[in-house]
Amino acid sequence: MNIVTKWLGRTIVAGAAALILLSTPVQAQDAAAPPATIEAAPADAAAPPDAAPPAEAPAAEAPAEAEAEGPIIDTGDTAWMLTSTALVLLMTIPGLALFYGGMVRKKNVLATLAQSFAITGLVTVLWMVVGYSLAFTDGGDHQALFGGFSYLFLNPMGLNSTASLAPTIPESVFMTFQMTFAIITPALITGAFADRMKFSALMWFMGLWVILVYCPIAHWVWGGGLLGGMGVLDYAGGTVVHLNAGTAGLVAALVLGKRVGHGTENMAPHNVGLSLIGASLLWVGWFGFNAGSAVSSNVNAGMAMAVTQIATAAASLAWMFTEWMFQKKPSVLGMISGAVAGLVAITPASGFVDPKGALVIGLAAGLVCYIASVPVKRMFGYDDALDVWGVHGVGGALGAILTGVFASNAINGLGKGWLYDGNFGQVFIQFQGILYTMVYCGIATFIILKVVDLIVGLRVKRDVEVEGLDINLHGETVHS
């Protein structure tokens, strides 16, 4: 609780200070998120091929002109990252909203759709105010654990700013791209406690969770923090997004308890076709998620796209045939669940593995996530309504481990795995990353849920749950 209090205190104080300083430029403290002011490029580097001879132009004007031009932005990279950002946002609205919306009962469809939409608005504002700063700036003495507050309200970010992680695109694009990751992660959690959380509790929980859990873990991996320093490989968010969301979802499902009628009433999806449309949007949007994480329109993006497609297809088939064998029929819900499992598992590996590795990862994800979501869940009896833990938690952990196995130095010089490069130590490092993420996320999520329960209460009343969340929480129904 001391950790939470410290975080809340720092955030509130820093936010108040930032309001006073909004009109004053703030120097960035982080190499990963440099301020708009950069060193002027050499005059000869900025000059076009047909520029006039130096003798005909005042020498003193060259530095000023170069400074005015700012950093060198690659239009191809920028165009791809603009597209990728839109694709990742598409994953949440409408992709995830429809995917989850089709899997709940008819009386809770609008409430489920509203959760993804409201989270998109909430996290956008939080990311602008404090989230980006916490995830991608220098934390000083606490750099290993969380970032700093130098980018509150994005104050230092200007028109020509670039980030060290993405030097060929505007920082505004990089910031928004990372924002879409911060949006979908808490939205994924909602599937675990579908049909039973208050909307007010949802907003409190998600706001605190993004600041206190997502931002630190994103910083650990991508912002120069603890896990990145250990050498954990996570190309596009297997740990940061999926294992994180899956762990939080499992904790939330256990804290809230089972739905009324769980195990005795029919809780089949009301519209699997709607879920198929959502899953299809997720599949397409995931190309922005994984290939976009190259932060450039280059060969790495191309390979990431290829292995994403291969792993997704393989996982869908693996889940389908496994279900066909045990349940005697291949369901549409199984096919789309398998596809999402493959997308999750390939996420951390997408920039490090070749097509053969992707095929194995996909096949393993379809089989393992089916086992986690069907027989294992039935055996333990917990009510993870839409299999957030079984697909995202287990799939994210599996993908992280197999990244250590199949990562190839020939694909990405930053990744040396066990199978191709003889680096078994990478598998152990991946295990450490999984352990750190699950322990911190699990404990912090539990504390946040208990705090929110004290403030507004977590769960709707029994009669509200039985009648449905749509009419009781939002005063609307899916069909008039």
C-alpha cells in the first residue's frame, strides 16, 4: 500500500505543478523522449544537391536554416506509422468491442461495448497528462522502476520533436502509437469480469491501473527500465500488454467472484457472428501492432507481418482441430479464439523469429490456450468470463518463452535465442520477465481493486446483474 500511496502522491503533486508550468517550456530528462529542441544539423547535410556555392550565401545563415528544418523525418516511415497507429486503435474500437460484445448475453451487450469505448477516451487523456511521461522518460534514481514527470501534459513535445526510439518519425506519432497500446491493454481485462462490474468502478479501476501498473511495466521493457536492462525480449507487447492484461483479468475475476448463475444457467454467446467480425478486425489491426513496432517501413516490419499471419493461421487451425477431436464439432468461437491466441503468442516474438519459428509458436498457442481456457478453467472453477487469462495471460507467457527459444540473430541482431544461436540463457531471462510482470501486476491489481471497492464498490447488485447491465447502468437496450 505504501507503493500505491507514494505513486498517487507523486502523481497528484506533479500534476498540480505541471498546471502551473504549462506556459513554461520544460527540458526533457529522458534520452528516449528528447525535447523539441535538438542540435542543428551540419549545413552541408541539409543543403539540396543544387544549392548555391557557399561563397554566394552568408555562412551565418546556414546553421539557422538547418535548425529551422529540425530533425530529418522519413516520410515513408511516418506514413507507415500513421497507418499502424490507426490499425492498432481499430483493434479496440470497434475490434475488441465487437469481439467481446458478441460473446456476452444479450442483456449486457451495450455495457460491454461501452467499456471499450469509455476506456479509449479515459486512457487517451491519462496518457497525454502523465502516462507517456511515466513510461518513456528518464526516472532518474528510479529509472529501473518507472519514468519521470518531465513530459507531463506533453509540454516539451513540439512540432519537430523526435524520440530516440523512433528518430525518423515525429514524436507526436510515436506518442500516439504507444497510446493505442495503453488503450487496448486495460480494455482486454474487461472480458474477465464481464456482466458484473459497476461502470463507476470500471472507470476508477482502469484509470488507476493504467498509471500504476501499465506505465511502469511498459517502462520496464521499452523505456530503459528493469526488464529491458536484463535483456528481456518483447517486440510488441507479449509481456507488457497480454501477460499484464491476463494477470490483471484473473485477479479481477477472482476478487469479484462468479457471475450469478455461473455453472447452472446458459451463458452462451448471444451473437458469435458479431464476435467473428471483431476477431477479423483484431487480426487485421494486429499487423499495425506487430509490424508497426518496427517503427519503420523496413525489412523488420515485413518479416513481422509475415510471421504474424503464419502464427495466427496455425493457432486457429490448432484450436479448431483440438476442439474437433474433444468436442466432436469445430465451433466458430473456437476458430476465432485460436486466432487471437496465435496473435497473442507471436506478439513478443514477431521481430525476432523466422517463419518456421512462427509456425511452431502458432501451433503451440492454439493447443495450449485451448487447454488453459477449457479443461483447466473447468477444473479450477473460476469465472474468467471471456478467457482473458486463458488466451492473453497463458498465450503471452507462452509467446515470451518461445521467443527465447526461436529468436534468431539472423532475423534481428538484438535477439539471440536457444535453438539457432545456442543461447539458452535467453529462455531463463524470458522466465524472469514473466515472473516479475505477474508478481507486480497481480499484487498491484489486487490492491487497486480493494481500494476501488472501498470508494464506490466493485460489483453491481444481484437484481441489476440478473436483469442486465444495459438497462440498469446505461438506460438503453441493444434493440429498441
